[in-house]
Amino acid sequence: MTYKLYYWDGLQGRGEFVRLALEEAGADYVDVARGDESEDLGTGAMMALLDSPDEAHPPFAPPFLQDLQEGGLIIPQTANILFYLGPKLGLAPRGEPLRYVANGLQLTIADAVTEAHDTHHPLASNLYYEDQKDAAKTRAHDFIDHRIPKFMRYFERVLAQNPAGDTYLVGDALTYVDLSMFQLIDGLMYAFPRGTRRFSTHYPRLVALHDRIAERPRIAAYLESDRRTRHNEACVFRHYPELDKAGR
Ligand SMILES: N[C@@H](CCC(=O)N[C@@H](CS)C(=O)NCC(=O)O)C(=O)O
């Protein structure tokens, strides 16, 4: 085994952005929290590492990755994990300059993910959704009316203006950023089916990219497998009908 991925069991969450890259590359990895306690896996093993007083570089929160080929080095933060894994998995742009462009896009995707999370937790992450429903509605409707269009118009423009053509977001070959864009669009479509109904009209290149990614043989097999947790209301992308509304 080469990599251990640490992320909460039972939801796609931010771990899914890393999982998609590992799956596309056919990497040798284990999803620690989903594993069996008898094999020193499971959520207990993840918590033990998070709280370990002996870990040289302790992570703050899942997801984090452990590279067993590098003495068990721990890499935290979704975008940073993908920046690290990209070249090793053949999913980074060729050449250093474009790797920073890819990282910039990945960080922008992370911003969009955080804003999607904040639609159902606008006041405090520690409060239940049920304790902040009114604010959530205001935040979600603003997200649908203003923030989703701003993010998606930008990503559509990135794809349209790619000097290497509009098949991939960066360069002329698949990168982890394309896989993450699939996940962002997939999550938004799940959470806000009404708000995203006109996506293919407004963002045709992005929707085509999403559909192409879903059809890649390893991704298609993964999406059908029981390794892909279904979208649910424990995730960053939650479908609460009362937060959804028609998009512009
Ligand atoms: N910026 C981090 C955010 C990590 C994060 O918020 N992880 C969540 C799960 S998706 C968590 O467990 N947070 C615990 C906490 O913030 O206390 C990333 O992109 O990886």
C-alpha cells in the first residue's frame, strides 16, 4: 500500500476531491476511517493520529494523506494534498508554472466548497442546521443568485480561454482540477437541483467537462462502486429543499 487517506466515514465531503484523484490514477490506497478496527483502521485510528502527541507534523482536520513511501509523511489540506499527489499520480500539468495555475484553481474550488457549506451553516459550524435555518435560507438564496454564478462564470471562462483548448481546465491533458470540477458541479447539482437547472445553458463547457469525467472508465466504475458514498445531508453539499430556489 502506498497511501492512507484519512477522512470521515459516511460522507463524501472534502475527502472526495482526493479520492477521485486516487481512483482515476488507480492508486494503491486505503480509506482509513472506512476500514476495519481489526486491521488497525476505522475512525478510532484516524482520531488517534489526529490527537497523537508523537506525530511530527500533526494535521488540524480531515482530509489528510499519509504517504507510506515517504516514511509516513502526513500531508494536510485538500488543495495541498492534490498539489502533492498530482505529479505522482500523473494528474498535474506538465511543467512547474502551470502547476501553480492548477493550485490557484483548486484553491478557488475550495473557496466555493466552503461557501456551499456555509449555506447550511451560516452562523456557526458548531450549531445544528435546525438552529440557523432562517439565516441559512438567506445565505443559500444569495449563494444561488450571486455566488454560484460568479464562481461558475469564472470557471467557464477559464475553460474557454485555456490556450490549449477547452477540453481541460489547465493545459492539454486531464489534471486533478478537472476531477475536482466534476465533484463541485455534482455536489451543487445535488444540493440545489432548482438552482442549477439551467447550468447546461449558462455553462455548457463545464457541464460537458462534468459529463466527460463521469464517463472516464475508472471514474465511471468508481461512481458505481460501494466506495462512492452517495450524496447525503452529512456532507458539505446538502439538499434541503427549503434552501433551494430557481437560479437566474
Ligand atoms: N481547508 C481545509 C478544511 C478542512 C475541513 O474543514 N475539514 C472538515 C471536514 S470537511 C473538518 O473535519 N473540520 C473540523 C474542524 O474544522 O473542526 C481543507 O480544504 O481540507
